[in-house]
Amino acid sequence: MKQSIREIQKMDLRTQVLDVYKLFVEDGEESLRARNLGKALRSAGKNPTDMEIHEMVNFANFHYEGFINPQRFMELFLVKKP
């Protein structure tokens, strides 16, 4: 059962980020589709530009054929803008 954004906000950061990730993983899949990365990051509190999302997808999606695994999503979430 997927949790609501409100329930996720009460958890620690790592748990929050991974639960937001899970909200955007489509049913029957194990990883996040690259096309959902921007929505997932914004729901987790980030505000990336379209260009930043494009760069993140290129970085994170190197060997995943359109998917981003949870560990890579966490890395992208923790990247700080200069």
C-alpha cells in the first residue's frame, strides 16, 4: 500500500525520500521511470529545472535503460546546487 505525502513528511529524510520514490514507481515495476524523475524530486522537496532534470537523467540512467534505481535516486536527491 502506497503512503500519502502527508504520512511521508513525518519520517526521517532517508525514509521520506525512498517513500516518495516508491510513490512514483509505476505498478508492476521495481524502478522509477526516468520520465517521472522531476515529479518525484519535486514531491520530495526539490525544485530542479528542466535542464537539471535532463542532466540527472543522463547521469543516473547510464545503464538502466529508462529506469532509475532507489540508490541512484537518493544520490540525485542529495546533490546540492552550487
